Amino acid sequence: MSARTPLVVGNWKLNGNRELLGEMVPALQTLDATQVESVICPPFVFLAEDTDGVQKGAQSIASQDSGAFTGEVSGAMLREVGCHYVIVGHSERRALFGETDEVVAEKVKATLNAGLIPIVCVGETEQERESDETMAVITRQVKAVMDVLPSFSDSLVFAYEPVWAIGTGKTASCEQAEEVHRNIRQILISYNHELGNTTRILYGGSVKPENSKELFSSENIDGGLIGGASLKVDDFLQICNSALA
Ligand code: PGA
């Protein structure tokens, strides 16, 4: 097995309920966690539920530790209820909630400081791809995070999510995705050769059971960040299984 154990993360966004969690947990317990790691990221209120060993992640985090920040949830609180991961800088947070590269970098630091693993999302819009700016955008987004970390953490995970592929049914081709993933890895390697090679880089954007196996078989695609298909137990389990070598 490669040093990079495949990771498949379900991002429920503003969807789901206790019942879905209750159905998802036993399904994911059938997976061999040494072969494929799976994580569920339901809305905050469900994170305190006992998932019997199935890993949980949050969809966002406060950049502050505590204080007068109405509506926010801190890393320490997420850790206290048994979270392992935090999705940071999802394109919906960037576009709809004003999260700039600087805010994303602060949230990555807050995640690591709490002992949690950030899944840092990067990706270009359709317009940026059409005007050939894909790698400039990705490079800026990755460096904004890497430049403020005191050291390269072995807990980092990145996710390449082309904005035009999220929730649209349009998936990047394996070649398009692999090209960006390879580039992200080169950037990471420029910070630390060994850790750049072992950092997992997930693909996200309209991943389904029909396309996941091919995507995950690419050399630098180490799993997926799944939106819509993570709300269907059978589909999500199939996607997790397709990450097995
Ligand atoms: P999608 O969403 O799988 O529904 O395209 C992916 C994501 O936003 O993480």
C-alpha cells in the first residue's frame, strides 16, 4: 500500500438529519479503515452524536479560540465532541461567506492548533479556467496557506475542487484533475520534499459511483470530497470502496 491511505470525505453541506447519520454509520463500519479512511461531515449540530468509531469532520471552524463571536464554533469545541477533520476554504464559504485567502489561512492555523486535520479546498471558477488562470489561482490559494504555517504539518490534506464541477454534474476529466493535482504536489514539495510527497490531495466536484474509480486510480488523486453523493448511503459506500487499490 502506498504511504497515502485513500481518504473519502462526505460533505453534507446544509442537508441530512439524525436518521441519515444512523444509516450511514453502520455502512461505513463495514470498511477496512487501514485500506480506506472515510469521514462524515454533517452540519455542526449532529457532530456531537456518537458515530461508533466512524470519523467525523466539521464543514467550517472559527478562526478565533473563544469570545464574542456569535454563531461560531471553535476548534477546541469540535475536538471535544470527537471531530478529527475540518473542511476549510470550501468554495461555497469563499464565495458566499466572504472567506478570503487570508481568512482561510487563519482557519487552517486554528484547525491545526486544536489538533485537528484541515482539508484545505482550492479550485478555479469556470471563467478562470477559460482564461487560462487555473494554475495561477491554485498556486495563490495553496501558497496563501503554506506561507503562514510555522512548519509543514504532516496533518494537512488538500482538496482540489474546480468550482465549475461542484454540484453541476460536470466532472473534471481524469487528465484535467491529475494535471492540477500534480501541480499542487509540486508546490507542496517545494516547501518540504518528504511531506509534499505524503500529503493527501483529494478531488471533489460531481464525484459519483460511476466516475470515482477512474478518478481515484490517478497517481496523485488520493481520494475524494463528496457532496451530493454523500447523502446516499449506497452511493457513498460504493465511492469509498472504489478508493481501494
Ligand atoms: P458535489 O460537491 O459532489 O455535490 O459536486 C462537492 C463539494 O462541494 O465538496
